[in-house]
Amino acid sequence: MSKEKINLLGLTHNSLVDFFHILEEPKYRAAQLMKWIHQRGIIDFHKMTNFSSALRQKLFDVAIIRSPSIEKCLTSPEGTKKYLVRLDSGSIIEMVKIPEKQRLTLCISSQAGCALQCSFCATGAHGFERNLSNAEIIGQLWLANFYDGFTKPISNVVFMGMGEPLLNIKPVLSSISLMQDQYAYGLSRRKITLSTSGIVPEIDKLALMTDVSLAISLHAANNDLRDKIVPINKKYPIDQLLKSCKNFLKSKNKRTTITIEYILIDGINDSLQHAKELVHILKGLSCKINLIPFNSFDGCSYLRSRDENIRNFKNFLIKNGFVTMLRITRGDAIDGACGQLVGKLTKSIKGKTLQQPINLIDT
């Protein structure tokens, strides 16, 4: 029986150096291969012209470069693209490409599904399937850069897609290493943001393991409410979470801030009293606040906050000295809330209304 080939897509520079050492090849081959894959989008060994024909054949015999595949892509009127991505196992994940004037941001997934069951999240409603591998995480960035033809490279990456990154920490950190590598994507630490619902022990370790930006999916400023919205709060309550955030900042330079994410849900967490509570608990924390109007999805009774409440909430935070941004709603027309499109596809598959496999682009 033939030995299974190793997928090189998710290997870091050090891992590739080891791989080429086993092949009795010089270590500089690692950088050459990374440039072919991550900077030129070439995954066919026979097209790698600075490798000898013997080396190309050697690589072909023992290795592959395989990314996940695009199942479907939807494009919103403002240019946001939402991709359904199929993994080798058959699982479906989502990634979103968001164009802005000065940057092109990719929102990627770290897990297929999610076990945390936040009440506002469509992904949690589908349950947890499995963690993603290095190749499946970095493969999303590779697809985003090269699937439509290489035009404008991704400038920013946010781990805000499906799953809790800190519950899949090793592959996430390996993929971040590749994102930052000069032979791959060369993204600076400020261009990568890891968002967590608050896995306190992993936040405590995070500062020692990576220098990327941290975002906290907070959404409530008191434990009673956050227990209902973000159930992991029952295990790691707000005081523990904020203590970990402060410890994280101690290891960084003085200009480092944490992003606080706060989804505004009508009648749930969007009153002036909720804003006052948020100001109270965040005093002394170097942070900026990202307000996100709730994006409704099937089966959820929550509604988007009214514009007046959103405006009052934002203005109160600004008045109290917090840098506050209102996330512009992008992609409502393409089921922009994380997990929505996967949910619809899953229902369609169960109802046998969808042919497999799908290879189409909706624009």
C-alpha cells in the first residue's frame, strides 16, 4: 500500500526546512517553495522552474499541495464576497472578503462549527464538527488571494469566522506564523486580529506565543446577561476575562490596545444603562470598542437595535473617552452573519434540493 503524501500547504518555514532535510536537499529550498505557493499561487510542482526536474519528481512522489475548495461564492452590491469552502472531509466552512478603500480584509474560520453556542451566532446553532488543520486555515488565505486570479492581495486577516480560535490554538498559531513569514504573506502583527469569546487560560498564554492583535467578543457588561448571551462566561466570568486582557497588555508596548466587540441587540443589551455598565468595567483598560448591529438569521428571535439606540450608545461611549467605531453592515444581501450561508446549504442538502458538488459563482 502506498504511503499517503504529505500536504505542504500548511507547513511553516522551519517544518519545510526539516522536510527538505529528509529529502537530502538544502534548506534554502524551503523559502523557494514557500514563494511558489504563497506568493505566486503555484501548487503544481512541475511548474516550479527553479527546481530541477529530478527534484520536481521527488516532490511529486512524496508530497502534494492541496487547498480546500470553493463551493460557492456570493457577492454583495458593495463588493463583499462570502465564500462557502469545502474541506476534504466534506465539512463546509465560511470565509468573507471585505474590500475597503485602504485595505482588503479576510475573515477566516478556525473550526467547522462551534461548541460555544453564543445565542446571537448562527454558527453555534449548527453545533461543533471539528478543528481545522494548518492547511485548512492558511488555505483560506491562499484561496482568497488566488482563486479569482491574483489582483489585490489580502492586507488584513481577522479570525472572526466560524469557531473559537483559542480552542484550536496550535494550528491557529502555525497559520499565523505563515501569514507573517516574509517568504509567504509577510503580514505585520497589526494586520492580524484574533478574536475570542474569552478562553481565559489561553489568553494568559497568548502573549508569550504571538504578537498579533487581540479582540474580545464581549457583548455584555454584567455577568447575568453575558451568561445568557455568551455561555462560556459561566466558566470564565467578566472579571477574570478583563484581568487576562490587562495581563496581555502588560507584555506589549504602550500603544497596544485590545478591541472590544459588542453586538447591539434590540432590547437585550443596547440601553443607556448597558452603555454605562460597559464604561464602568472598561475603565483602565487600553481598548477601542467596535459596535456591531445584530444581523438576524433564521431561528433566532433577536432583532437589530434601532438606529436611535445605536447612535445613543455610540455617543455615550465617545463622550466618556472611548475610541468607538460602528461597524458598517456589509453583506446583508448574502447572509452576512457567520454561519448563515452554511446553515442554508445544510438545510438544502438535507432536503435534497442541492446537487453535489457545486462549482458556481453568483455575482
